[in-house]
Amino acid sequence: MRGKMETDQSARLARELDYYGQHAREWVEQKAGQYVVIKNTSVLGFYSDFETAYRAGAGAYGLETDFLVRQILEYEPVFIVL
């Protein structure tokens, strides 16, 4: 059961993450540091902070559905856990 659950969760935002990846380079040039809200392949908007972006997504889509809030960064941070 655990394997299926992990697969389901990793796929939940696959479309949104793929869409972000397709547009990240152009957004870095125009909107670096801002937060983007994506649902499926639609951008709700760009916001200056996470809280504002999350509230906009929750207001537009509700809390019972998935949407992506992601900061637009030129270089993604890497975390190493030992």
C-alpha cells in the first residue's frame, strides 16, 4: 500500500511542475523572486510573497483541490540531509 500512496502523491502536481519547468527560464528573466500559482496548465498569477499567492490559489480553487505555489528562482536550492 505504501508504494501506491507514494506514487499517487508524487504524481499529484506532475502537470503543474512540468508546466513550471517549461516556462521557468522566461519567468526567471521577468519575475525572479516572485511566486507563481499554477493549476493544471493555467497560471492564476504572480505574487510578491508566498502567503498572498497561497491565499489567491485557495480563493480561486478552494482548499479541497491541488494547486502549485512556487517561487521563481534562477537556481533551485539543494538540501542535503545526512
